[in-house]
Amino acid sequence: MPGKLYIVPTPVGNLEDMTYRAVKILGGVDLILAEDTRTSSILLRKYGIDKPLRSHHKFNEHQTSSLVKERLLSGESIALISDAGTPGISDPGFFLVRECVREGIEVETLPGPTACIPALVSSGLPCDKFVFEGFLPQKKGFKTAVEALAGETRTMVFYESPYRVVRTLTAFAEVFGGERLCSAAREISKIHEEHVRGSLDEVLAHFKETEPKGEFVIVVAGAPAPLKKKGRDPSGDYGPQKGRS
């Protein structure tokens, strides 16, 4: 009988965000696949988990997936973790899950940490409907990808490197309009967590003066939708509060 593949989210910052269930699963599997074994070893040592650890990242996932699939078909249970957050969300995981599904191997994904949801909820922007774009193309296709979102009415969520924050905010201001509301969250669940809120022009000005540091989640209000009835603008409003928190 085939084994089971567990997709286990890990903390994006504070290691205490680990769930009891995640610790139990990791302590009971035959093998743990990790994006970076050095990073994951710190987490596993903290929770007294001593299991075989194997590297599984975007550069070797095709080769690794074939071997993992064989072990799962032989009846072993295996867990996949990434450096931080939920595997498959802007991290390795999709390819392995797809291959297991094709083979009829059971895949069980635990709920848990991800950076996009805390940033979205803390933004003050509408979060009942949103679109997650992850990382935009770094070079070719970047401008086209931004322009394609000009008419998006749902709140938009992006991941970004600190080295590209200013470039990305500049493009957003040019395409969406500098008055569009946004929130730039950095270092979610870490000691130096910070949320900079305001218009795109205001947030861009802040990071032109203050060097961006840490991993970012940028949340941008959607384009105003045509109103069928008189009422408030659904794009949201921060009121008198703008700037950092």
C-alpha cells in the first residue's frame, strides 16, 4: 500500500508559530524533504525532531521527485517543508504534489504559516476578495505583467525582494496611479516586522529615503469598480492613519 506525502508549513519568522500537529507529523515520517537542510535543521533541533533529511529545491526537484515517488509507492511516509511558509506557494512543492496525484499517492497538506495572509489582513484593505500574484517576473515580462493588472478590481498581493521594492512600487504607481492605496509589509512574524501604509506615492517615497530590508509582501488596492448604487468607494480608506505602524 502506498505511503503518504505530507505538506507541512513552517514558520515564516517566529519559530514558535510551529503547530503541535506539524511537530507530530515531522516526528513520525520516514523522511523529511527540505528546501535548505541547514535552515531546516535549526527548526528540527528546536523541536527535538531527529529524522533523515534530504534536500529538495527548485534545482533538483525533478530528479528528487522520481526517487521520492518510488519510496512513497513502497509504503514510506514523507514530509515536505520549505525554508519558511507553505511549500508550493512561491516555493518548491507543486511538481512533487502533481506527480504524486498522478500516481494516486495520497497528499495531505497541513494548514499553517504563510506570509501573504497576515500582510493582507493587516493592510486595512478589503480582504474578502483578493488575487495572489506572488513574485512578478524579474526582468522580461515584468512591465507586461503589471500592465495586465491595471483593471483588476480585487485587492492584489505580491511577494518582493528588498532589492526590487523601489522598482516595483515605481511601476505600480505609474500603471495603477500614485494615489492608489497600498501596504508594504516586511519581516512578517519577525522582531523587526513593519507595515508601511498609504498611497503608492507615499510608500514609494518612504522606501526611497529608507533602504528596504527583509522580505516584503506588497498589498495594493484593486481598481475602483463601477458602482451600481450610490454608496462608499469599495476600494477602502485608511482614514487619518497613514505611514508606518
